[in-house]
Amino acid sequence: MSDMQSVKVTFFSKNPIECPLCNTKFYKEDLLSGRGRLIAGDLSDELRRFYEPSQKYGELLPLIYTVMVCPSCYYAAYAADFKEVSNDALRELKEDTDQRIESISIIFKELDFTTFRELPEGAASFFLATRCYDYFESNFYPTFKRGLSSLRAAWLFDELHGKYSGENYDYLRDLFYRKAHFFYLLAQERSQDGQEVLESGLNYGPDLDNNYSYDGLLYITGLLEYKYGPRSDPEKRTRALENGKRIISMLFGTGKASKSKPSAILEKAKDLYELMNKELKEQQVGG
């Protein structure tokens, strides 16, 4: 990505940002928009937007700039939360600093968050965010943000696996898909029982081009239950499929409620519901 900077792909903030943990000052990098930099491609079943490489700007991955990361202590969070962390959370995050740095250095020997970001820094940023949000209070929706960060980490580790197939990035991809499965289920449960109520104004993503709101959370939760839920134990698999169907069924309203939902969500949700139904019927025949 750095060799593309001659055609102005990103820009850095004019004013420095001070890390609330270690007081290091750094500049946030963001992707410039317009002038054909991003050419939207397909939308995956995970609601991930792919982009076509352009002749002038090459391959761009908007996600890699999403998480703010202190280049010194590797504290990481989304921009709106970065400086809002409480004193209690700060204390715990400071105590975790050495372990946080060590955990990511096992995967990436060299990272540099002071200059133009590349794919490794992008994947690392979501890895670090998943860890850091463990210390945030419930009003920051940390369970959901750990799930979202895990899903995005899985996407970027998959990108790395495509470029460097012998580096075990596929193992990390699958690990973060399982983490996303766990946290999305937990976020949905906590939202329902009042532990971590998710508000309408929250940006649910899961990608950057569209906010699919709580419908997106339900769909992704059901999809992850289908794709990454238990498989080896038939009874557990049946429960996972039934739970996935229950979650997806919450998406389908009637009349006006149904028509107001994004068509991309409804169409994909219907396909997913049918896949889960088909597998359950095959289990019954096989049993």
C-alpha cells in the first residue's frame, strides 16, 4: 500500500492524538474518498463489501484504517471510544500492556503504526481491539464490538492467507471466525436480557459501506451459528441450527415492518433459513 502514496491514497490528521494510556502522541491515518479510489464489487454472504482494484490506485482495503492504535503501547479502539475510556479500564489496560504487545508480536514481528498502514497493521488493529474492548464498560457495547472486530480480523487474515499461504494465516482466520461466533451470540443474548442493550444509533456494520443496524446483527449471528457453530456432535449441531433459525426468524416481520428492512438482508436471510431447514431435515432422515 505504501508505494501507492505517490497518487495520494490516504491522509494523516493535522492535529496529534494523545494516547490516554501512555501519553504518546501520534497522527491518525484515513483513506481519501472520491476520484474513483473505491470501485464497489460484490457483497458476500457475510455482508462484506469487496472492492475492485483501480488502474490508478490499485487495491484498497478501507477496513485497515478503522481502528485507532497507539504505536507505543498498542492500545486500540474505534475512534469514538479511543479517548473516552474510564479510569478503571485505563488501569487494567495499562496492566495488560506487556502481554498485549507480546501477543501481537508472536504473529507479526514488525508493525509500524506511525506510517502508512499495510494489511498486517490492519489485521493487527482488529486483533488488538478485540483484546482491548474486554476492559470497556457495558455502555460502550464491548461484547458486540469484540464480535465485530473479530469478524473483521477474520476477513483481513483471510486476505493475508490469500497473499501468503504458507504463514498459517488461515488458522488465525478460522480462530477469529470462532471468536466472532461466540461474541455475536453473547451480544445478542446480553441485548435481550438487558446486560448490554444495543441502541438504534450504533453502527453495526459489519462492513463500512452500509449500516445494517440490529437486523444485521441478527443475520450475522444466525449465519455464524450456521457456518461456525458445533458440527461434530449431532445433538449440539441440531441445537445450533434450531437456534440459528430462531434468530433469523426474528428478522422476518409482516407488512410494513418487513418492507422497511433492507432487501439484501431479507434475501440472504431467507436463503440462510432454507439452508438450515434443509440440513435439519437431512439430519432427521439420516437419524
